[in-house]
Amino acid sequence: MSDTSLALLPNEAKLASRKRVDLISAILFLAPNLIGFLVFTAGPVLFSLVVSFSNWRLQRTVPFQWIGFGNFRELFGAEEFWLYAINTLYLMIGIPVGIAGSLAIALLLNQKLRGMVIYRTLFYLPSFTSGVALFILWKALYNPEYGPLNFLINHTLHTLHLPGHGPDWLSSTRNLAGLPVEHVGFQARQWGIGARDAILLMGIWTGIGGGNMLLYLAGLSNIPQELYEASALDGAGKWATFRHVTWPQLAPTTFFIVIMSVIGGLQGGFEQARVMTVNGGPAGTTTTLSYYIYTRAFEQFQIGYASAIAWVLFVAILAGTLINWKFGSQHTDL
């Protein structure tokens, strides 16, 4: 071995020692988050999977035993599960409307006008409001006796000399699809505006000026101006420019928003029903799958059954995400 190689050995040893020290330091810094993730996230998730194959009840009314897929068979055979799944999907009808509204607002707020920062702030300001406070506010707006919505509706009907009155909103089982409350199907007598539609309209309103609008604004700011200049030189109008320039450039943003909205829609509905209604009523019309999990786990103490519902919901979310990824990513650069 040459003298030069021997001279390099101490430096290499110091470098290796420094790497070990850096590795140990990194592990120590990451350890709190890693331990927290294992204890409070990964651990409970795996535990719920194990428990879903048991009849575990906190009240101990029956002896604990492993029942295999018994909870899942009972779940898929229970009509209330399908009713609550329909409620969940019903409340997701507003997702396309909310996304379209967010895009429309973002396009308006992307104009180079004086004071546009103020308008952007005003549109996003309601998003800072606590969810519970927002739900309490909307519950007051929907009050059929003294709520401002029914006041305006009744005043308009009276002014135009038209019969009828404002909806009962959160106390009505009616809905725009005519879905009954006792079984899966449709009934003409259930057609109208009720609790489902009240929460649906509120969801659309809260979603239009929120985070999706900011994402679209960020996407619009990243579109190269050269594309708009080339479009103007070709004589393209506003609609043609939006269709062939703006919309394709926003495809990755839309793809992300759709995936996150679907995930949020399948997981959502608990807070709204818990705050705005009485036990997910009336007659369970606002009970979603997430609220159903809460009811089974923390009101009826059927932990095994609630865990089975949670894992069915997880599979539904995973399937929806994969479908969106398969078809949505074809139009993006992902």
C-alpha cells in the first residue's frame, strides 16, 4: 500500500464516524414522530383489523370470541348499512358542483384588478371559522320558524301570491331524490327538500370558497403566459382559450382535488349530523358511514362490529382512489 493511501485512511475513518453520528442524530430526532405514529396510528389501525374478526363489546354482554367474517356478513346483510351508505353517497353529489364553483371563483379572483387581494381574503375568510361554529350558524339559518332562509322564502311566496311555505329543512325526511327512510328504493311521497339537502347545500357553500379555490388560484398562477399570448394570436375567444389552454393546464390540480374530495366525502358527515341534527336524524336520514361507526362503537359499544364498518369504509375509499388514479392520471403528467 502506498504512502498516499495510508494518509487517506484517517480521513475515511473520520468520515465514516461522522456519518454514524449523523445517522444516530437523525434517528433520535425522528424517534418521537416514529414512535407516535406506531403507537397512535399504525397500532390502532392494525388492532382494529384484528378486532373486526371478533364480537368484542365493551359492555361484556356476551363472552368474547373470534367469529371470523361474522361481522362482515351481518354488516352486508343489514339494510341500515346500505341506507347509511346511500346517505354518504347522496351528500357527495355536491362534490362536482363545489369543484366547479371553486374553479369559477378562482377564475374571477385571478383577474388583474385593483383590490383583488381584498376580494380573495373575503372569499376565503369563512374557511377560518371553526366547523362546529359554522354548523351551529347554519342550523339557525335552517330553523323553519325564525330562520332567515324560510323568512325570505315565505315572504317571496306571499309577495307573488303563491301557495306553499318554506321547507322544514333539518326536521324533514324528504329529499330531492325521493329516497325513503325505511328501505332502499324510491317513493314519490318522499320527494321534496329535507335534512339531506340542507347538509348538501351547506357542504357546497363551504367548499366553494375554501382550499380548492386556493389550489386553483395557485394552478392558474403557474400557467405560462406564453400560452395565452399564442392563443390570442390564433384568434381564440375566451371559451376556446379556457377549453384548450386553461383547463388542460389545470388537469393535475383537478386530479388532486377530485381524489381528496372523494376521500373526504366518504369519510365525512359525522360532525354535521352530530351538531345539526338529533342522533343523525330525522329517522337516520343524515347518518353517514362515519356516524354509523361512532354510533356502534361509542353508543352501543360494539367495537368489533364498528371496526368491521371502518374497514369496509377503508376498502371503499381505496377503491375510489384507485379508480380516480386510473382514469384521472391519464389526463395529467403523473
